[in-house]
Amino acid sequence: MNKLRIGDHIVLLLGVFFMVFPVVLAFITSTHDAVTVYREGLQFGFGDQGLKAYETVLTKAGGFTKEVNGLVMLKNSLILGFGFAIGKIVISMAAAYAIVYFRFPMASLCFWVIFCTLLLPLEVRILPSYEIVQRLGMVNTYAGLIVPLIASATGTFFFRQFFMSVPDELLEAARIDGAGPWKFFIDILVPLSKTMIAAIFIIMFVYGWNQYLWPTLITTDEGFFTLVRGIKQILQVWVGAQIPDYDQAMAMAILAMIPPVLIVVIFQSWFIKGLVESDK
């Protein structure tokens, strides 16, 4: 038994090593200057630059316009991440609530139509989505970044399954007490769904935070660039024969990992409960 446990721990430690090692290597490389990284590649020892690259990307304006720094990109990424997560949760809960409790004709068909949209990735529907956003004048706006993609079949599926597991006695008791549909939803279903909301929030926040293709298409103004796009922007800026700022790109990559990691760590216990338990 002890040998089996040792073997399990070795496998887990190897998995942690393979996951963490690239991040550590990127952090170490970010402490070297761009010339060293350009000449010698990734570094395995700390350099003499310290955290200079992090200070530079956060506070120094760069890009083509020389007006946007990492703090602006960080703000845009946070708006996109929270906007995606909150918007998808609200829309998904409303859709699941209507499908489960209003019992209108062809409710199941409507659900499966929504669910089938999972077969249509963003790349398939990106051109019509962009056309709609462009005609509505939402290019280079936060609304254009968030609103077109907040409908979520995944969130609707999870909330539908959760609502279906809620005892009918709660609905009957609410009716006896004179609670209408809105009061039942806000006062009963939402508090019961806290762990599920936390689980969906983590998934959708990370999904929104990591978006690259859609922000690249919708935003041409650097004031709306996100951290994920900023990494590519740093490597694309060439002035004559200037070497790309690889150290700053590594620093921005590390900074881009921190908020999603913090969200997962903070909501970890709720995330697990939301996926494997039915707290009522």
C-alpha cells in the first residue's frame, strides 16, 4: 500500500513539474535583457534585470501609438473576463429557468437547439457575428467585445440539470406563500445555485480572459487591447533593426496568468462542489 502511495505521489509530482516548469522558465527568462534572450534563447538562471521588465510593461506606454501600457491592458482583460462570466451566468440562468419551470410547448426542443450550438465554435460564426457588431457600431467598444458572445449553451445545460434536481415541494411551498416567478427565482433558486454559479464563473472567466481571436477582430484601437493580445503586440513591434522585447513578452505572459490562477484558487472549493455536489 505504501509503495502504491509513493508511486501515486511520484506521478502527481511529475505532473506538477511538467505544468509548472514552463512558467518558471518564462519567469526566469524575463529577468534577462532582450539581447540575451535573442542570442541565447530561454534562460535557466536568473539575470541581472530583476523585475525591471514587469515595471516596464505595466507603467511604460508602448505599442504603435505609444499611449497604452500594461495596466490599461490589464483593465481591459478584467472587464472582458468579468463581463463574460457575469453575462453568461445571467443569460444561462434565465434560459434554464424558463426551460425548466415555465413548461412552455417544445421546451425540450428549444433546449436541444441551444445545446447544439456547442457544435458551432466561434471560428464558424465569427464572420456573421462581426457583421452584426459592425453594423450596430459596436466595434472598439466593451459591449462589442462582450455582448455577442455571452450566450452559453454550456452554462444553460449545467443550470438546467441543477434546476431539475431541485425538489418540486419548494416550488409548491413558494406558491402557497404567494411568491411569484421572479421572487422564487431570486429568493430560492439563486441562493441554492451558489456553488454552481461559482463553478460556471470560473470556467467563463478563464474563457473570456483567454480570448484572442475575437478581441483581435473587434478592436483596432490599442486602448481596448487585452493582455493576451498585448503579448503578440510586443513581439510585432519592430523599429528598423530593433530586437523584439522578448523579456517584456515573457513578463506580460506571467502577468496574464496571475488573475485566472487567483480566481481558481479563491473559488476552488466552490468549484468542486458546484460540479460534483447538489447543495440544496
